[in-house]
Amino acid sequence: MKLIYTGKTKDVYALEDGNYLLRFKDDVTGENGVFDPGANTVGLTMEGAGKAGLRLTKYFFERLQEKDIPTHYVEANIEEATMTVKPASVFGKGLEVICRYRAVGSFLRRYGLYAEEGQPLDAFVEVTIKDDERQDPPISEDALDMLGILSTAEYKVLKELTRSIADVVKTELAAKGMELYDIKLEFGRIGQEGQIVLIDEISGGNMRAYKDGKYVEPLELTRLMLEG
Amino acid sequence: MKLIYTGKTKDVYALEDGNYLLRFKDDVTGENGVFDPGANTVGLTMEGAGKAGLRLTKYFFERLQEKDIPTHYVEANIEEATMTVKPASVFGKGLEVICRYRAVGSFLRRYGLYAEEGQPLDAFVEVTIKDDERQDPPISEDALDMLGILSTAEYKVLKELTRSIADVVKTELAAKGMELYDIKLEFGRIGQEGQIVLIDEISGGNMRAYKDGKYVEPLELTRLMLEG
């Protein structure tokens, strides 16, 4: 087992059978010690964050599997904080796909002239480039196609998958009395045909969930979802 | 004749017949005394810039008229540095539509991870919000529709018009030995049916033109186009 990549919140190992192993770390993104799912820097380390993130990811990836929504998920080992996944190649150097139900975060920072904080949004999907140096700029369908990152046909699949996945998460959260404000997903291509599948994780680290008008921290989200 | 708006590069007056009069000023956008068509601040005053901008605008708007491309243009008075236009309402609080043939400026600042400086782009169209406070953020077709700024059907018209107009300008410049790198246009709705038309101006102040690999300043652009 060979370490091939050290990420902000995960390490990636190559397995002998061609699959990969993700090890979830206790580091979460944020700034100045405050958790922020939209941040590009590791802001703090929270004991148990890795396992909590993995538990929720396992839960959601298995729900998606039941609904035949394609993901890179193979299996998870909570004790080891590891998840086995199929090999996937990302689009370009990596994209983030955001689905928004409320105007908060970077959406509000960009479109505050037209949107009020917390205003409902109709499962609005947008794509940003993973590029820390340039603060993850948003990119349009046309630009993705022109720059050879994602074809127009793939964009349509990506958008539909994003909405389906976000809807599953939103519904699951609602059943526990929480509201999903937004969620950030990553996708990749797998297999010879380049099927588009969800990769990475689904946990408190990449969504904003609220309960009784109050933001739910990542560890608390896992607790409310799986032990509530 | 009543002054109703003082802009960065123009003043706007209401005429008795319902039309508007734009007075072109000698102020141009830029920063620290250096001209930049993408800037939000008036960077410098160049004697004759207003008339030069108007002369080129008149020239291009009349070429568009010949090609039945709709604009708000009625007539121009070069001596007075004024242009009479039909009343138009802008989309939301104003949008800028950019057509790009080369990767420079804000495109490169955003997508430098995937594009090299000066790389050819295939008449790439993007829309930004006029919002000085938020540095004119780019906005997608979906977001424009969702925020009630521009419908998806209108977006298609806007994109086609932008490409047609940019192509006219590019061809005219090429005939004078210049290359158009990018151009920034503004549109509005006129009449009961809300027909989408080009508004504002087409001059050196809202495009980047190059000759023999060297940037052509706005005043020089007018000279090369109309006196060359």
C-alpha cells in the first residue's frame, strides 16, 4: 500500500488490486480555528472528525447505492478511518460542484446585489475550479467545454446527478429535523467509458446543515444523523 | 433636457421626446493613471477621449444598423460629444457581456490554471454583474434566470447578438491590420415587447485591440479605424 497523495483532509493510498484507499484525517477546512466548508485551508483539527466524516460518508454512499446513483464507493472501515474506492480521474485538475437551497457563503458574497442572506434557492447548481491560488473561481458550462475540462453533454449529466444526490441528502437531513442549505460535491470519470460518478465524501465537512435556525457542526451532524 | 445620471465615462440626459442623450466624457476607466477597459474606477482623463469614443461608437453602431443588428442608437453629434438613443431598460442593475478571442484580463486571472496568456478562444461569451463593490463577479445562465435578471430564452438571444456584434468589430479591425482580443458590451430591453438591443458604446474604452503584437490605446484605435 503506497501513499500517493496527501490532501487537506485525507490521504490517498494505491491498493494492489487497482483500487484506492482514502484515509480520513481529523483536519477540517476553515480559517483562524473556525470551521468553514468553503475554505481552502486546514483551519483546525477536531478529534474524531475523520471517523465521523467517514461514518456519514459510508451512510450516504450506501443510500445512493440503493438508488443506483453511481459513486466510487466500494467499502469502508470505520475503525481504521479508511474507505476503499474505485479508481476515478477528476475533470481537469479537479472541480467542485455546489448545489444550493439557500443563499449563503460564496453565493451571497458574489450575488449579494440580487439575493438576500438565507433566501431560498431552487437547487441551484454551480461549478467552481479547485484552484487555491485563484480562490476557486466559478466557471460556466461554456468555459468548461471550451477549456476541455468537461463537455456540454457531461455537464448535463453532472448537473442532474448533483441535484439527485443533493435531494437524497436534503431528504435524509429533513427526516432528522435539519435543513440542508448547500452541499459541495466532487465527481470523476471511472472505467473505459468514463462514466461520471460521485467521488470523495459526503459529510459535515462539505455541507451546511441547520437545525432550528442554528448551524450544525460536522461532528454534531454525524451524531444527529446516525445516533439521533 | 434634464441630467438624470452621471456615469464614470458618460452623463445621461432625458429628452422631451422620450429619448435620451448620452454625453461622452474625457474620463476613461483605469487604475493609477493607466487605462484598463476592465477597471471599475476612472483612472485618468484623456483630452479628446469622449469625442474619439463617440466617433468610433457612431461608426460601429451604423455598421450594425446596416446589418439589421438592433441597437439603441438614433443619431450622434460629434461636435457636442453627444449621442441620442432610444430608452432602454437594463437587465437587473446592469450586466456586462464579454466576448473573448484571446485569453487575457480577468479570464486569465480566473482560469490561468487551464489557459495560457494570449491563447486563442473561440468567441467565448461570459456575463458579469455590474457591481463595483463585489468586483463585477461572473454569473451563469442558470443564476441569471433564477435571480430573475435574464430568462434562459433571453440569454440565448444575448449570446448570439454578442457573437454577431463582436464578429462585426473583429472583421472591421482586421481590415485595418488590428486584432480584437476581447470586447465588453451592454444590452437592454426596448419597447413594449422588451426587444434585446445593444446599448452604451463600442469604442476603444470597451475592447482590447492589438496591432503587430502591441496594445492599441483608445484614441489611437479611433485614429487607425477612421483616419487610417
